[in-house]
Amino acid sequence: MAIIDDITALHKETLERIGAIGDSKELEAIRVEVVGKAGSLTGYLRSMGQVAKEHRAQIGKSVNLARNEIEAALEAKKAELSAREMEARIAASAVDVTLPGRSQQVGTRHLINAISDEISELFLGLGYTVLTGPEVETDWYNFTALNAPEDHPSRGLADTFYVKDNTGAETAVKGESAVLLRTQTSGVQVHAMEDRELPIYIIAPGKVYRRDVADPSHLPQFHQCEGLVIDKNITFGDLKGTLDYFCKQIFGPERKTRFRAHYFPFTEPSAEADVSCGVCGGTGHLHDGEKCRMCKGTGWIEILGCGMVDPNVLEMSGIDPEEYSGFAFGVGIERVACLKYNVPDLRMLLEGDMRFLRQF
């Protein structure tokens, strides 16, 4: 019978092809072609309705025999090829144990964290306590309790990220303040004056947020470290001595400091502290006579703001300004890092470029 001869020929040809296959993809292609749903051998079973009744049993027997042997051959070949391919992968990924090992690079603290830790260790050595506070703060602790007037520019939406605005209130008081992302860590100072026993010697490092566009000297999120001292008989001389010691410990004993009169709502008198430029040695000019670009030819670089705590701030926190006095200061940690290592752009600290970060 012709149809049985065709099945026999297909059977024999398929087994020969399977025996010669050397690739799993080709083997799968043969399986689909012959015994798949639309395969040639499967087609004989689908056409059984067109075969005369007296021949159906014989043809069905031939198809099933061929199908069983072909599927068995496919499975055996698949196992053989899988084992062979596994051996090839193992050989390709073999490790030469005679080669020297690859050393793992040890991670380090990020420069921002390292500078923050350095500042903290410095003031801990002076007897200060390191405090932290909430980054989401109320208008009372961020502005009002620090003697900032209602019309101060820093309170505006252009400078501060507000979580909950309360601009309709005439005066911000506790419990009725707007909620915002703190623009300074000075709020920690207010919490300390309210909650801690006198005298107070603290620093408050942490993240702060301002509506600044990122550029070489500004970031919308940066780190600050503020300090507060409240005790009897504290003078501006104590402030100058403390900050002079701070600058020399951070930047080197040869660096000089100077103080310029300034205005801050929460201190009176207020000042900005400068440190002598480390690039030109405080001369304002380089060895070739060119004006120093780091300090713009002045020989000085602004480093922080400071001053004696305003009596109003003491009174709002329940401290008698007739008996106690104190000083406060605030410094940007990224700024200290850049000035200490002559980094020209604050953004470089945040870009994650390991070629830059590994230098520190």
C-alpha cells in the first residue's frame, strides 16, 4: 500500500536525520516538522477519516509505531546533546587556577560623610554633644523661634519647600505653623534649648533643603552642621577661639581666620568667618603672578556664618538672656569638603563618578 510505504520512508528518513543532528535547535526543528501539531507524521492521523475502513487499522498501527520510535529517538538525542553542550559550557568557563586572584576593592566612606564625621569627632573632643532632628519641620522651629520676621525672604515659596502651607495665619505659633522641609539644622538648636538642661554645648549635622538650582556652588539638597553654645559668661571671644580652632583642625594649622560683620535674624552681633585661601597661601596671587581663581584674588574664602545668640531667641525658648548668653554657627559640609580638597564644583560630590570619589 502506497501510504504505508510513505510512512515507512518518512520513519526511516527521520531516524537517519536525528542520528546526524549535532545541535539542539535543529533537533527541535525536526520534532516540530514531523511529530508536532502540524507535523507531516501527525498529518497522516488527521487524514484517517479519508482512508477506507478496512485499511485504517493497518495505517494507524504504522503511524503509531513510527511516532513512538521517532519520539524515543528524539528524547535520546536530546539527552545526548544536552550532556555534550553542558560539557562544552563547562570547558569554556573553566577557571585557570594558576592565575593570580582578583582582589576585591574595599569601599570607603563617601567624602561628605567623612567630612561630617571629622567635624563631629572634632567637637566631641571639645565636649560637645552631637544631636539630630527631624528633616520635616514646622515653621515655628525653622523660622519663628529663630527670630526670623514674617516677611523674611527665606519664608517665601521661592526659597523653601513647603509640605503644608499656613500662609493665612497672621503669626506662626506652636501647633499652628506651616510644615516644610527644613532649610537649616537650626531647628535642632531650638529643640535643644527647650528640652535640654543648661548649659548646652551641641552640634547638629544633617540634610537640609532649599529651592536652589544645582550649580558649582549651590545644591537643592545639601548637608549642614550647626553648633550652639548656651552658658553663663559666653562672649564673642569664645566664638572666635572655637571657630579659629575648628578651621585650623580642618584645613591645617597654617590657615588664618577673619570675621566680617554680617546680619542674621537669630544672632546679634553676627559675622561671617573666612579662612585664608589654601591655593595661593592667602596672598591672592599664584607663583606666576596670576590672580588666584579660588579666592578671586582676595586671599580669603568665606566658610561659615556665626554670631552671638539673639536675646529674643533665648526668651522664646524659655532661657533668661540676663543670666545666660551663647553663640551659634553654621557651616555647609559640602563646602568644607570642596575647600579642603580644592574641588571646583559641588555637583561632583553627588555624580557618583568613582574615578573622582576614589581619590578620597
